[in-house]
Amino acid sequence: MKYIRKDLGSYNLHIIKTKKFKSVVVQVALRTPIIKEEITMRNVLSDMLLLSSEKYPTKREIALKSQDLYASSIMVEDLRLGNYINTNFYLSTLNDKYTEEGNLEEGIIFLSELINHPRVVDNHFYEEDLEIIKRQATASLERIKENPANYSLIRLFENMDKDSPLSYRPMGYIEDLEKINTSNLYIYYKNMMKINMMDILVIGDVKEEEIENMITENFQSNTYKKARKPYRLEEKKLRSKKMIVKEKEDLTQAKLSIGCRLYDLTEEERNYALTLYSIILGTGGDSKLFKNIREKHSVAYYINATPNKLDNVLTIRAGITKENLKKVVKLIEAELQAMKKGDFTEEDLNKAKELFNTSLDELEESPSRIMNAYYMMELLGIDDIKTRREKMNKVLKEDIVSVAKKIKIDTVYCLEGE
């Protein structure tokens, strides 16, 4: 696998050359500092751009073109990375050697058409297109409570810090959806294309010069942009006492979400020891939370721990009965305290390293995950895959204990069953 980064002035082109896959995947990544009131607008716009375009004015015509390109797929996702919102467009198509000469270039032209030439009239999107997307968005927003585990996590973050991007709902808000019209959506689109930072990533068995020509011919930008904010959220002042919030819903199983603050971590701790800490504490059947809370005490249907390095938080999530809330929280606190005392074995540490290395092996089997790894190298300065593997294997028990002492429960949120 060979990685090439090209500075094209207004955006960077990242080429990951590999013969491992039959397909070629192209990612166009647009990012900008996140604004709460614009999240819904951006979600709607992303869906609009894949619904129709100037050349392909209907969803059916887009689907037919995808089939003509040997069942190529195009998708879009919006996600928050710390202080930024990212919109990622993806094209996945078979390499020309398995189809015909020019298939990849046609796919890139198709992707460019959808992103750069939307279906508009008189500086407005079409009303009928917007109505389709708004109906879908409304239905999605109204179903937010249908996944109680995810809703519990959303409410946890809103209670931890209502003014931070941590609390912003990724799917957006009904009240903002109602304000969107064909005119202000198009204004937002033009602004996004003008001021958002852009990276384009390509992975597959491609020729460097050919792919650069295809990209530069179809994606032009004359404005140089740079990051205006750090990606990581600032560390918040620690609470002197944890906050406990309870809400009721018609559920048979209560959903517990605990938010822990991370503070004073070094970059090495954040990227390596923290990952192993979370695996030992709450990833899989060998974790301390699973063995001691689910199996030994039988007071959780499931339980896990996940760090979010950009948000400076670690979350612990569990399915419980509401009567066991106090007991479960007490047991979790005991496990956090045990980690601070180094109450885990070298075998636990070695198993965590094995699990991490397995995840890297799996990463290298997925084009999209490989692309994401290189993209994070670009944005956040994260080490390459080989270096990550080497550094993780050097983490010592005392490094885990050091991290454990820099984690503190901030908020306990429980979505209780009636």
C-alpha cells in the first residue's frame, strides 16, 4: 500500500494505491466549524444532492446511471468531528480492468455532477424535491425515541453541556427543518461550496497521474481555506459532584448512559493508553464491566465503555432495570476506582492489545476504513497504521493507570421504564 498526498492549493488529494481491492473508492470530504442551527440544513442539503441533479433530474435517472456504471454506488454522510461538521460523499465503482476502459472516469464525472451541478431554477432548488426530503427528515426526527439507547446518549450529552457541540443532535431539529425553503437552502449550498475546506481521497489500483487529472478536471476550487478552530473540544471544568438525571419513557428496560470527563491527557495517552483502558474496562466479554456487573452481579443486560477523544469524554452505556440504578452506578464507580489502583492483570493488557491489533487487521480489509485512517492522519496528526501498531504494543500497565486517574464521572443519565 502506497500513500501519496498532493497539495492542489485549494484542497488536498490523497491517493492510496493498493491492489487489494477490485473496486476504486472516491471520497469528497467537505468540512466547516459546526453551527447548531445549520445541522438540519446540512442534512437536508446532503440528501437533496443525491436526489437529483441538472443532468439527472430524478432519483430514477440517478439509479439508472449508477447501474450503467456497473452497479456503482454513491452515498453521503454527515457527521460531527469535535468542533467541525463533515459531509462525506462516496463513489464506489469497479476498477476499469474488471469493466471497461473509462468506467472510473465516468464515475468521477457522475459524482462531480451530483455535487457541483444540483437541480435548480432561478437560484432555487425545486419545491417538489425539497418536499420529498423534508417529509423523510420529519419522519426520521419524529422517530428519535424509537431507539431508546441512542436517545439516552443524546440526552446524556445535552445534560452534560447544553451549549457545547457535544450536545448537538446529529439528525437536527424539527424547528429548524420548518424554516428551510428552496431559497435559503440554495444560499447555504453556494456558501458551503465556497468556504468549506475540502479533501478528496482515492483508494484502489490506480495510476497517480491519471487519477490526479480526473480529479482536477472535475473538482475545481479557487479559494484557499484553513482550519479556524481546533478539532478537539476544549476541556470543561470538572464537577465537584456528579449530576444524576432521570427521565421516564414507556420502556421495559431502562437505558443508562454515564458521561465521564477526560482531563490533562497527553497526546500519547489519548491515542494509545486510553484506547487500551477502554478495552480493558468495557469492550467485549473479557472486560471488567461485563464480567463483574453483567455476569457476576447480573444487574445489566449489556454494558460497554467507549472513549471519544475529540470530545474529551468516555461514555459507559448499559441496559438495566430502574430498580438497580443505584447498585449499577455504585458497581461502575468501583470498577473505575479499581482501574486507578491498577487492579487488572498483564493478561488483561495483552488481550486488549490483541483486540486492538485485530481491529487494525480488519481496518485494512475495508477501503472506507483505510481512507478514514489516512483522513484522520491529515486532520488530527494521528500516526499511520504501522506506527499505531508499534506504539500500542509498547504501552505499559503504569500508562493505563495514569490514564485511569484522569477520568471522572460527570453525569449519570437514566431513561427509566414506566
